[in-house]
Amino acid sequence: MSNKELFKQTFSELHASEDKVMEAIKMKGKKNIKHFPAKKIIAIAACVGTILTTGVVANAATDGAIMDNIIWFVNSNGEKTQLNTSTEYSEKTGEKIITASGEDFQLKMGEKDCEITVDGDTHSYGVGYEIDSDGDTAGEMTITQDPDNEEMLDGIDLDGYTTDGIYKAKNNKGQDVVITVEDNGKSVNCKIAE
Amino acid sequence: MKGLSHKTSKKDGERMTDEEFNAVALKYSDSIFRIAFNYCKNRADSDDVVQNVLIKLYNSGKNFESEEHIRNWLIRVAINESKKLLISPFKKHAVPIDELSDKPAFENREQSDLFDAVMNLPKKYRIVVYMYYYEDYSVNEISKMLGANSSTIRTQLSRARNRLRDQLQGVWTDE
């Protein structure tokens, strides 16, 4: 039997609960998914850190390692602001701190949810930051508007909050980064420009 | 599947009919569940993800162009919902698979060992391996869905295979 056949045979044993599926079918249309108020200043996307594309590796064991990220914000006037951020990990304190070079922006994250201040307005966000001992995908960042019940804004599903297109930016190594937003903002990819 | 096997005449914002929704829910609920299980490693959370994804589907008002379009959309939303659930303050702690009673009762040892080995992989490997070996997505397709570089996915897949081969000697073969 091939690996693929064995894999399919194995995982086909997992099934969703019929009761739960029927429950979802019955309650369709009764639950409104919250959408972020348009007038608020919102975080558009926390692109999967450019670390993923540079091939640079930082992991939890790399005390004080600095990783680059690009975070896009759009304000109520539809103006985009790109913030180059750096992330510092301290194994000793267990703290992960993300700071941005942009104006009035500071994001600090430990194990808790964080607050982001943009243009004087503070908003609460839940931030997940994965650091694996393997290192090669360290730096995946997800941001939720509200840790409990709002849409997640991340590098994959931006839920239409941004405009498709190709954006250029520099990371703090001075490399050109090309950010491609496609599929009505649902797909965001960061690549070091060739 | 009625109404979704070809480009529909619906516009974005127009909800699918109840009949269409029910058909999609029944057809894809297991796929959504498996994606979620690869993240959450337990049935209760995975079932919650299934419900959230289905409700999002119904409320999305998306105009799906094909079966493939709806499948890709559901898997992407399932990934996002699973991640969202995992980063909630109540889900920060991980539960080792051997402490779970949610493992299916496999008929043969090979399946059981493979399941354990996959569940013991780091999460980032689990989802890539699952999408490649079960859902038959290519590396490029996975990279688009996960928003990662294809070279990163290729590396993850390769490392996952090595781990599975090491853990499952004689079961997981070199390809």
C-alpha cells in the first residue's frame, strides 16, 4: 500500500458529528457574523512575516533574535499605512515584543492579548505568534480584532478588508518585499523581490 | 451537487438556497472536521469549527464558480477558524494525543501508528501533510492556501516525511 493510500485510509476514519452538522443546518441564518465597523481604524493585515520568505531562521532558543514583519493598516479615510516592525524574543524572560518603527504604533505581546495604538486610538487585538523549536516557520503571526468573537485578520483570510494589488515595501534589511494581495484580499503573499 | 457543480447565476451577496447549503454541508463537513482535527486534536473543538465554517458559508453570500472553488474556500475558512480557536485565551494549552480519547478505533496497527505519528508532528507539519496526502493538493496550492512560500511548504513536507519514516519504519516508505 502506498503512503497516500494508507494516509487516506487512516484519516477517513475521522468524521464530523452528524448531530453537530444537523445543528448547523438548522441554525443557519440565525447567527450573524460580526463585521468590523467601517469607520474604525482597522488593521488590514499582518502578513506572514517576511522571515518566512527570506529563509532566515529564528527560534525560541535564539535569545534576542529580531525578525521582520510588515503590518498594514488602513484608516477610516482608506489610507494605507505600512509599518515595518521588528520582533524580539527573549528566552530568559519569555517575552515576545513587537515594536514598529511607524508613528504612534506600539504593540507589545507576552502571553496575553495586546493593545495596538494607531493614530492615538487604542484597539484590543488577540495576537498569536508561533515559535517552534524547528525554527523554519517561526514567525507566523495572526491578529484578531477581538480575541473572542471577531473575524481573524491574518495573512490568509482578510475577509475583504483590503484591495487586491501588488504592493512594495522594504524590510529592515533593506530588501525589497513584494506583497501580492489577491482574491478580494483573501490571499496575501510576501516575497523578497527578485 | 445541485447548483454548485457549475458557475451559478447568483451574484455575490446572494445566499445559496437551503437545498444547496444542505448538500454542501453534508458533503464537506467531514473534510472541514479533518482539517480542524489536525489543528485541534480533539473532536469537540473540531465539531465547533465545522459549525462555525458552515454558518460562515451560509452567511457569506459568495458566488462559487465551481466545486473546486467551494472546496478551497471551505478549507481555507476551516484553517482560519481552527487557528482562531487555538489562539483564544481558553485554548492556549495543548493536550497530548495520548491523553485523548478522541482517537478513532482503527482496525489495524499500521493505521493506528500512522495516526499517532501524524498527531505527534508539529502542527505546521500536520496540516501540510494532511493537505498533501489526503486532500491531494499540490505544494503550490498548499502554499497559496496557507499564505506561505512554496519552498517553505516543500521543506515542511520533506521534514514531515523524514519524521514519519523514522517513526514508522517499514510502514512509511521512501517515495
